[in-house]
Amino acid sequence: MPKIATKVVCIGQCLSYLIVALSDPGIAQPIDRKTGQGRTVYCKKCQFNVPSRSFHCVYCDVCIEGYDHHCPWTSKCIGKKNLTKFYVFLFMTPIFIVYCAFAFGFTVQFEEMNKQKFQSGGVVQLK
């Protein structure tokens, strides 16, 4: 497999993971209902008003704006601010898995050819 492709795929996967894992999901800040900053909901666990469409995550113990889910792979909430970054991570993951499977297959095939070459004294007959 080309070395540059390996570097691009591996670095792309690692970077997409790190960007999601280290990014802010959109932790909801308290809103004063008297200022009239749009619709709010009251979170009983945080004990303050947060923007509508916010949800309290039981794992992180914070309210997240545009909450989608809590991702066990990144141990992070996926919300309004990191949803697009999460989609990039999801796009890169199957590419990485397929690339690894092909790289493993080529490595096994190459090793088998080297083994045959060594055993036959330098002549390899392909099947």
C-alpha cells in the first residue's frame, strides 16, 4: 500500500476523533427569563433556565444545546457545536476500517509470496 495513503487515512482518522473528543458540544449557559432572549426551559437538575432544545445529559451532568446523544466512543455529548465534526468522524471511520482490511490483506498476500519465493529458491508461481 502506498505510504502516503496510509499516512493520510491514519492521520485523518486520528484528527477527526480528536477534534470531536476535544470540542465543545455546546454547553447551555443560564438564561435570565426577564431579558426575553427567546424560548427557554427550566432544567431541574441544573436549576436554571436554558435555551429550548437543550437537554440534560446524565453522563456529563450538564445541559447541552441541540443535544443529539452522548457518544460512548468519544465519551462526549454530541450537540449543536460539534455535530458536523462528529459526522466527519463517522465518515472517516469506515474509510479507515476498509483501508486497514485491505492493508492487512495485501500484507498477508505479500508475506505468502515471500514465503513461497524462499521455499522455491527464488521462483514464484502465481495461482
